[in-house]
Amino acid sequence: MRSAYLLTIVTLACLVSFVASRGIAEPIATTKHATLNAGDVIEVTIGDLVGVGVETTKRSRIGENGNISLPLIGSVKAAGLTEAELEKSIAAEYKKAKLIEKPEVSVKNFGPTASTQPAEKPHNAK
């Protein structure tokens, strides 16, 4: 009984260490009214960019200049805006470039300490 308990504790400790080392992060608990800052890692999802019904997702760190780079439109100001404001700004840029007629954009802020690499799914995940 005691060895099963110790095995469980060791397994949990290894799992926590693995997750922490991989930089797996969840969006930070903010409201859509909190402003984004240089150094924050954000995830931008754009609907219908490469095909109808297809979502394009890019995770990147906001640069020291306050900008992020997005597919086909290049640099967009992000620092100083809220998530909602950035969503509108990105949608307007894709519409202005005549790349998407009705852009659907979402932005998630993961904060300054997150990895720019998305979390990997386990091999058995579908």
C-alpha cells in the first residue's frame, strides 16, 4: 500500500516537472479589456484565410516595437490594444487587403512567460 502511494507521488511529480519544462500554457485569466504588452505571447486564429471553413492559427510574441507579424498582411500593431481591439484591427487589415470578405478573428493572451510553440498533443490523442 505504501509503495503504491509513493509511486503515485513520484509519477505526479514527474508529470508536473514535464509540463513545466514544456512551456505548456493556458491563456492568462484576463478580461478582453486588459491591454497587450510587448513580450506577451498571443495566439491569433483567423477563419477562412487559406480556405472556407479552415482556421489558421499563429502563436507569436509581441515584439519590442509592439507589433506582430501575420500571414499575407505582415506587421500589425498589438501592444497597447485589448484582445478585442486587436481582433477588430486584424479583421480590418484582412478585409482591406481583400483577402477575406468577412474575417473572423480571435486573440488569446498567454502572457509574457509562455512559449511561442503550441502544446504538443500526446501521440495517442486525436
